[in-house]
Amino acid sequence: MNNTEKIYLKKMREIEGEKKVEIAFELCKFVWKLAEENIKSKNLHISEKELKKELIKRIYDRY
């Protein structure tokens, strides 16, 4: 484990449980938005239905 990882883990241990959950939800929303924008940029005319299907496939690796 490198020094950066050690510092990160130390900081995470200092954060209260409720705040960790909040951070996790924010990261989850960020990943979904990032995936959505990536799909839209590669499929300019994708429908909302197809976008949702592609997001689920990409995020959960399901077909």
C-alpha cells in the first residue's frame, strides 16, 4: 500500500458513517451521469429508452 492509499484510508476512518453514505451516493450519481454523457456523446440520437437500457448494461454489466 502506497502513502496516498494510507492517507486516504486514515481520512475515511475519521469520517462518520452517515457522511460516508452521503459520499457514496454522490459518487454513485457522478458515475451514472458520467456514463450517461459518454453514451450520449457516442450515440447522438439515442432514445431515452435505449439510453436507460445502455446505462443499466454498462453500470451493472447486464444484457
